Amino acid sequence: MMAAELVRQEGLIARLPAVRGRLSADAGLAEITWFRVGGPAEAMFRPADRDDLIAFLKTKPKDVQVTVLGVGSNTLVRDGGIDGVVLRLGRGFVEIEAEGDEIIAGAGALDVNVAQTAQMHGIAGLEFLRGIPGTVGGGLRMNAGAYGTEFKDVLLWAEALDGQGNLHRLTLADMKFGYRHCGVPADWIFLSCRLKGRPGDKAEIQKRMDEIQAAREGSQPIRSRTGGSTFANPEGHKAWQLVDAAGCRGLVVGDAQVSEQHCNFLINRGNATAADLETLGETVRERVKAQSGIELRWEIKRIGKGAGA
């Protein structure tokens, strides 16, 4: 590591407030994203709990950017890494509780764990979460959905911190949900939410969850290094059909490839860079636009800076 780079990293850590959680410099991100690509975070903060995060946001220098990263399932981190602080919500944000026919879940909880908790308590209506490979916080940020249901269909309220560490309770209307979109300011950090279900039979709920998992395994490259669905479905169309019609199934850039199994998925065949994957995605968008006149919108979140930037 170059001396100037080391000074830059140590300088950022020195400027940050004391925390009870874990704060580290030059934190690797490639190993924690599903694509297994990307440069490091200038610093990473894993808060001990809500109060630790609030104190950090209220006292950190205003010019230090904070980027939230969940389990990296729907994210492409560029090869130059991420400046500022990458925030990961760990143990203090994963609690899941059932109250009647509703679930309260921390933003760091895995969607699949929420679905399983609901099943254990005979709460139906949340089975779709079994098909979303991410966290509750990420689901709120993009109004994630699968198999006919989205977060907007089950959300009662969400809690979030603004960029200054102030707590807000948001109603469904406050979220300004659209298709794979949330209108809450980008620098707000989700902490938890309450989801509504309905009484159901545990065996029937489990059967539906098993069907969803089987459908995923049968149609998606879930064993590959991928980031999930790459493009949002344009109104009246399926993204994968547009990609296929444009002749992009199996298309390769470097060691990145459009999946042969499901062509709305990009995969890292082993040695792809983030630049390979992003270039491949943009090539697909260009070919689809030329073939159909439709401009695909990225569903995967691309963050960070390019190599050498």
C-alpha cells in the first residue's frame, strides 16, 4: 500500500468520533458482495446498536459521506472502492418479533429470516420474502418484491435516521413507494419496520415458501456469483425477454457473462472486475434500446468509484 494512501485512511479514522461498535480502515468489500468484486471502503463502521449509530451520525464531520451496505446481494461496488464510511448493520439490527399477525424486523435482518419467523407464528402474506436475497433495509430502500408481492403491500411503518441522526417514523405514504423505488431521501438510514400479515396455516405457509425456493432454484443462477435481477421490468414488458430478444443471452465481457439460465442476471465467471460487469450491463442496455426502443433501468445499485479515480 502506498504511504499516501495509508495516511489518507488513517486520517479519516482519526477524524471520526469514538464508537462502541467496530470501526476499521481500508475494509475489503469484494468478499462480502455477491458478485465478489469491488475495491475497499475507506472506512467501515459496524455500530453496536441504534444509540451508537445515532451518536456517530450526530458527531461525525459533515463532509464525511456514509454509504449503507447490506449483504451486498443487489449491489455492484466499483473497482476503486468507496470513499468515506461504509455502514453495515449487524447484530444490533437483526431482531425479528411477531405480534399478533404482524412482524417487527430490524433493517439488518435477512428477508428469508423474516419469512421463516412469520411461518413459525402462523402469519401468512410474507412468504414472498423467501424469494428476496437481501435484508429488510435494502428491501425498504428499493421496494423489493417477488412473486407478486412488494414491500409496499405489507408495510405499516418504518423507522429511519436522517443524515443528522434524527429519528423518524414513516408511514406507508411517507415512503413514496413506486416500482423498485422509494422516495425517502437517499442519505436516510432505515432501522426497522412493521409488516402486516394475516392468520394462516403453518403447513400451507411452508408449502408456499418451498414453492418459491424451488422456483428460484429452477430459473435463476443462484449458485453463481451474481447480484440478482439486473434491470427493472419496464411497464408492460419483462426485462429478460427484452434482453433475450436483443441476442444478449450468454453475452460476455471479460469474465462477466449474461446468464444462460436467466438473462436478466449477470454473473462473475470467476475473475471478472466490476468494470467488466458494468460494461456488460451497459452493452446489454444499448442493444436492447437498439432492438426494441426501450431503455432498461438498472435495478442493481452501482456504488463507488472506478479504478484509478
